Amino acid sequence: MIDPRWDSAMRAGWGRWPNTRFIEWVMRAPFAGTDHRGQVRVLELGCGAGAQLNFLSREGFEAFGVEGTQAGVAASQGHAPDATVWHGDLTDWEPPHGMTFHCVVDICTLQHLTRMNATAVIQKALEWLEPGGYIFSMWSAGGSDAPREGVPAPWPITATEIFDIFSDIPVRTGMESVIGLDGSNRQHWIIEGRKR
């Protein structure tokens, strides 16, 4: 069941700008240089207001998203009209008609699930990935900032947990630290992998 606070956050306009670290990753990924971007299918898990989908569509990729809130689906369809957005709970959602993707993306969505559910979603996402496909994920690593008002707090993941949750795919990790205007410090793990 989706926490109703997410629906309220989406109605309030939360998550309208694409993540800059994600943009950087996409633009240096091998599939970004192809002349056939329109054939590269990218799925975002928990696409929220559609900020990443809008960026992907404008760059010529075939953008797809799955979102658990009706308000998020409506916002995504408004912000990313060229993307395909499905409504569904990530814990039991499946792509239509056995569809597969060249890339699966999670921008701080799975961190709001239980560890068991997040692991199960990653396992399913790997099944949806084409051989040689990419996964990009961002997770809270903690930090001094308080949870945002109206949004469920994430659980900070540790390095050990990353390698447990992503055990079926080789991953590289890095840490991003962002200092807010109020002096708060947010830290995120950046997780990148490629299916063999």
C-alpha cells in the first residue's frame, strides 16, 4: 500500500526537476551516444512528477515510468507527455506484454520500501533488463538533514546492504554529498550496474 503522504507531496508539486547526478550519468552512458536513442527503452521506478522522464524524452530516449500515486501519474503525464506512465505499486507491478528495457532507474524511491520489498523489486527489475542493460539507483546514506515535511523518511542504506540487495549484478558505488541552503548535509549512494 502506498503511503498517502506521497500523494499529498505530488499534489504540492514535489519532484519537478530532474536529478543532476542522473543527467550526468545518462549523458556519459554508452547508450547516450547512439544514433538510435529512440530505440533505447528506459524505465524509471517511482517516476513521481516525471522530471527524469521529461529529460529522457527530450533527449530522444523512449521513456517509461511506473508510479504508485494517482497525483504522480497525472503530474508525469503533464510534465512528460511523450513518455508512457503506468500506475502501480512497485511491489507487485509487472511490465505489460513481457516488455524489457535497456535501462532501469531508481532515484531515491526504493529507499522508502522495506528492505525485503526493495530487494524483491531489484530482483524483478533485473529480469526486465535486456542482457547488457544498465541499472542506476540512488539511496540515502544518511546525513544531518531532517526528513522533508510530508514525505516518509527513507532508511539509510549501508555499503554492506548495497552488495546484498544488488547481489545478482556487479555494481560500482560512490557517495554524493549535497549541502543545502540551510547548511544541511544530504548524502546519497550512487549505484551503477550492468547486467551480464
